[in-house]
Amino acid sequence: MVAIGVVGYIETPRGLRALKTVWAEHIGEEAKRRFYKNWSQSKKKAFTKSCTKWADDLGKKEIEKELNQMKKYCTTIRIVVHTQMKILRRRQKKAHIMEVQLNGGSVADKVDFARNHFEKEVPVGAVFAQDEMIDIIGVTKGHGFKGVTSRWHTKKLPRKTHKGLRKVACIGAWHPSRIQFTVPRAGQKGYHHRTEINKKIYRMGAGYAMKDGKLVKNNAATEYDLADKSI
């Protein structure tokens, strides 16, 4: 991941609100691609104005002013990071962009940390450690619009049932004259946001690494699995 910006949030009665966003001077092409549908036919004007702030003294004063405002008013600081697609050598060149919240220390420390990491790589080892317990967030496999039997695993009705058997026979009493939220109904199955808690990091691989002037590709072997292989 490469840090390209910092966002400061203030607390309001309606929740968090972004107060200021400061972008780095140089933002890679792969990150800029995320802001376009068709990169090849675009004029590639993204961030051309924001990067000029770093060139003159007036712009630098404005950046410092915004960072100081963050330190003074904000309660939450998040850095904007993007993935490095050019390393993967896959078809996709457009980077994924996300915000990562900074925790620990004062707000001023967080802003300074973000400022010092502009345009720098944030390696996996700087965030995670071996034998650490983490939560994993993801999206489940999507299955589209499904009926109750597939979606809620309700009992199928007998074979001779009129108007179909993959249904719920009784969806509630006469009164209250509404369907309760606990009654299984047809609808979207899958593509849901889920968090799995308490996963242990057993190992963090090095990837292809240089050792004594040689490229070492054997990064997946263990004490019990001695096969020469890489991930």
C-alpha cells in the first residue's frame, strides 16, 4: 500500500463529518486511474491543481494551515492508501483506494505520522505481526434473489401442495395485521458484509526477497513442508 493523503473527521450530532483532506504532491498513475472510467481517452487532469500547492510557498502555507486545523478540531484521522497494481502484472492497472484509520497517540501525532508517510510504501510488517489476533472483513459470495427454502433453509412443503412447495405455509396470525420481521421471506441472498473475529496470523511470508545478492523464491516452505515453493 502507498499513502497518498490524509482525511480529518470531526464529530457532529449526525456522526462523523470530513473536515479537511490533504493530498500528497505526487500521486501515481495507478491511483489516478481510479478516478476515470476510460483512462486512455481522458485528459488526465486529476490532481493537477492540488499538486501545484506543494510547488510555491503560498500553497505550502495553505497545506500547513489545513494540517493544523486537523490537529485542532478533528477527532479521527485516516490516511488514504492505494494498492500497487503494477507489481502484480495482472490485466487490471487501476488501483484500489481506501481509508485506513490511525489509532494510538494524540491527534497531532497521527497527523504528523500521515504527513511523514506521504508517497511512501506501508509494508505488511508495519501493520501486522506474527501470532497477532485480527478480525477479517469481507463480502460473502452473491447468489442474487432467492426463495425462502434456499435463503432461510425452511422445510419444503409436501409434494402435492397447491401453488408450489418451496414456500412458508403460514406467514403470521390475523392480528397483528402485519408480517413480523422474524418470518422468512424471499429476497437477496449473499453479497453481504461480514466480519469474522479472532483470526490468528501464523506466518507472514517475505515474498521474493534478495539475500546475499541472490533472488530467493523459496518463501512458502516450512519446517514440516520442505518443498521448494513460493507464494
